[in-house]
Amino acid sequence: MMSYSAILPQLFDTLKPFTKPGFQLKEQTELVAELGLDSLQVMQVLLKIEDHFDISIPLNNLPNIRTVKDLGEEIEKLLKG
Amino acid sequence: MSLFDKFLPIQEARNELLKSGVNPFHVTVEKIISPTEAIINGRKTILVGTNNYLGLTFHPDSITAAQQALAQEGTGTTGSRMANGSFASHKALEKAIADFYGAPYAIVFSTGYQANLGVLSALAGPGDTILIDGDSHASIYDGCRLGGAEIIRFKHNNVVDLEKRLRRLGDRSYRTLIVVEGIYSMLGDRAPLAEIVEVKKKYGATLIVDEAHSLGVLGQHGRGLAEETGVEQDVDCIVGTFSKSLGSTGGFGISFHPEFELIRYTSRPYIFTASPCPSVVASTRATIRIIQTQPELRQHLWTNSRNLYEGLTKSGYILGAEVGPIIAAMVPNKELALTMWQQLLENGIYVNLMIPPATPNGECLLRCSVSAAHTHKQIEKIIAAFADMSHGTQTHISPAHVQPGATLN
């Protein structure tokens, strides 16, 4: 089972194309506020992440995902099943 | 910081709209003349944004039935069916819609919105999963939330993505409800239902089809996409509304599963609301009879739809995916969409302005809904009004945006 520490670098790689040049992604980076993603881009990011990790992130859980860390922990939880 | 501060961004957006002299989301119909004409801003206007697909809102049979019910049964029911009891006419309406679908079980709700809330929230609760199409109507999202099931969205009309998500659920796919729409309200495209049924069977899931925009429109008898596709027996439940093709208000769910009847005892949007008023029930029963006996209405609707689609395509507009009564012209940005919408209204044509976040893929749309009651002359006028704009008068669509015959997909 993939741990949070193994998920994080893959998550950074997946998010990288959605950041502005030179932007340094951190665990505490806020996905909407700091990356400036609109609702359409958020859905694109999620689709990419879901396919990469072969998971489906329930819409019910989205309000609790604010930072990269929140997203990483959600992926870890879903991978555990 | 007060509770009301959250409305400030909405106030600013509204003020921006008002600067343009119109508010497309607060139009007043000063006088309704017929299913296809009204007075708006003191001007006689052709309505092509009403979802009045079969033009039945002024049908004499329906009006007579409503008037009789009003006189005999009164103006309202003053309460819910569970508390106050059902009127015989509520049960007769349920039998009429069940018979129309050839299904043994039907439940009527006070609105189409509540039909989705009532059926979805009752069918899938905590521990269950709902897979919804990404372009689903707000009532589907709200119904899913109300039930407390886990909600997963799949890519619009993408059966590969749907199957992928069913596979990821493992054994939980047996407790999964798939929700799709017969015709999607924004672009007018249809669910690939035959393929969805195959996937549903493979994973043992349950399938519900919302035929709100396809009832009276698709299928040999007007029962919707499931009939048109020949998969009615494989669809577990159908929900729909009386407020579009049937020219009334209210909603319904039908099913072949006997347990469906028990939803009455668990569905809060059914239990805790006033039941439909007698005149509405009577007019709906009348229009259900009309759509079964007058298939020519559907033929008119399709002739009008083909003519408008062809006319707008020839004028250079990029339209929704396929010919049908919902014809959405795509416009590159919000400002242009608003200007064009306003110009159409000034020329006596009312369409729906649809902008993000209510639209798929952030599209700006001038959405037309065609009616069987539109005359050939009215359709020509609508095409001419659109064509005026595409040829660059006050507004202009640059050649980069005009790809004749192009479709969304």
C-alpha cells in the first residue's frame, strides 16, 4: 500500500503542470487560493489525479480538501480502501 | 461580518449586468399570449426558451379539465398526502403515468425538482454510492446530497470513465446507483444509454434515467430515451417532470421494482410537502392523454427542430452536439453572449442565456428550446434574428469562432 510519503512526490509531479513558472509547491500550498485554479481547472486536476492513482474521489470529501497535504491524505485513505 | 456579506459578490455581478440595461435572469413576461408568444418589455416576443416542447400549455382539453377540477375539488390540498390523505385524482394521475410507461409502480411529486430529490435521496443513502454524469442537473446533485450516499462524478457521456469508476468500487458496485439524463438540458445531447445499460449489468449496479427533457420528445410513443434506445426493461427507475412537454407542474418516478412503492414512506421531499393541487393534476392527466393520442405533435416538434438547427448552422453558429429540440448556440464569451441575448430580445426573440457556472465546460450559450407549436414563420424569424448577428451588425462573431457545421464533440 502506498504511503503518504510515497504519494507526495507523485502528487507534486501531477500538480506541476497546473502551476505558474517558478512556483514552488509545498504540502501547505492551498489548491484554489494559491494555484489560482477555477472550478473547471479543479475538476481537470482531480480527473488527472484520479487516473494516476486509479481512485475516485467522492464529491462529499472535496470541501475538506484545501491543501496539497489534505489531498495527499485523502489519496492515502482511498488507496487503503 | 454579517450573514448577508456573502451576497456582496452576487450584488456586484448583478450591478454589472444592470449597467447593460437588462437583467437576463430576471425577465418579466408581462402577458403570456400563447405557448410561443408573450409581451416582454412592451413588445410582442417569440418564445424559444420555455421547454414547452409540445406547446400544450393552452390546450383546450387541459384547460377544461383544470377548470372543472378547480370548481369541484378546490384550489389546493392544504397539506401532504401522508397527513391529509391522497385525493382520488392523485392516484388517478399515478395510474396514468404508470400506464403510459407500462410500469406497475409510479409516485407523483409536487415538482420535477422534488422528484429527483425524493427518489434519489430515498434510493441511495449512507454506505451506498451514486455515480452521476458530470453534466447532471442541479436537482440530481441536490438529491444525491440529501440522501447522504457517497457521490462520484464520471466524465460526461463517457462510458469508459463510468466503467473505470465502477471497477474501482469493487463489490460496492452492487450498491451503486448510476444516474443519467435522457437529454441534457444545456447542450441537448443524449446519454449513450445502450452502452450504459451494458456496463450497469456487468457490474450489477442500478440505473436511473431522468427523462425530464426527453419525455414527449423521444421514442415512438414519446416515453423518452429509454424507449428510443429499446432498453426500458433494463432501466431500474425513470424520473421525469410534468413541467416541460406536459405543460403543467409536478414530477414523477416510475419503476418495475415493487420496493419502489415503499419510497413513499421514506422520502422526505414526498412526505413533508403539500401535494399537487387538483387543477394541476387534472391538466397533467389531460396532457398525458394528448401525447398518447396526438403523435403528430412530436412530428411537428422534430420538423421545427431540424429547421432551426439547419438555419442556425447555415448562419455559421457552432451548436450543441445533435439535432433536437434543445439547440444551444455557443458564444465565445460572457460579454458577447449578453449583448447577443439582448439584441435578440430587442428583435422580439426570447432565448435562454446560459453562462458559467451553470454550463458545461465553461461555455456561454444562447439556448433555444423548440416547440411543436412554433409556426414555420416563427422559426424563420428566429433564424433571421440569429443570422443578423452573425453577419456583423451590432455584434460580430469573428471567423475564428465560426465553424459552420462544427459540433461540440
